[in-house]
Amino acid sequence: MAFISRARRAFTGPFPPCSYLASIRLSSTLTSPKLFISGLSRETTDEQFQEAFYPFGRIVEAKVVRDRATGRSKGFGFVTYTSVEEAEKAREEMNAKFLHGWVIFVDPAKPREYRPPPQRPESGPSETGFRTNKTVGWCGYNST
């Protein structure tokens, strides 16, 4: 019986794992007033998003990221405050809270990584003698 108790304590530790993970998530300090919010409802609008984060300080920008083709929300967004202190307050108050029926998570925004533009192959003739046409597939015979 003592073995089972020790094994349980080894896995759970002196603290509940959920609160420990939440404290790790909140322990990192903000260096920028921009926040990344994930877990948004697909129906959340920019106006609703801004209203939810307005009580914590002056907002420079609040934007729900949308799919270019469909215009639907991708389920995350960004909020930028005028100061780091306001962003920290919003992070503490809104992290793991419900917004429009969904649990949202508030984290510091990371700088956007540079991604080189995609390489496009030349549209010259291939080794089979046909030129590729991206819209149709192939077109005609190359006599050269």
C-alpha cells in the first residue's frame, strides 16, 4: 500500500498538474504589448473580439485572422495594447476563460518568421517535348 502511495506522489507531485502547467504558462513575462489568442469560436467577429478585451486597457488593434478564400475565422487572433502592463493584465484575466462558448488561451505573440517566396518552375518544354500549362495540364507539341 505504501508503494502505491509513493508512486502516486511521484506522478502527481506536491501540486496538481493542471495548476502547475497553468502557472508555467503565465510565468513567462511579456516583452511586447501584442497577444496571440487561440481557441476562438468560428463565429467571433472583430467587434466582439475587441469588446471582450477592451476592459483591460487601450487597444491599438484587435483582429481575428480569417481564411482568404472563405472569409471564415481560423480560430485565432491578435490583440495589441498600448503598453505591456495592459497586455499582461488582459493575459492574466482572459487566459483559459470562455468567450462565445469556447475556452480561449492568451499567450505572448511571437515575431513572424521570414518565409521565402515559393519557387516556381520554369514553364519551358520538359524532357518529353511538351510544355506544361498550369491551368490545363499540357498544351501541344514542342517542335524544337
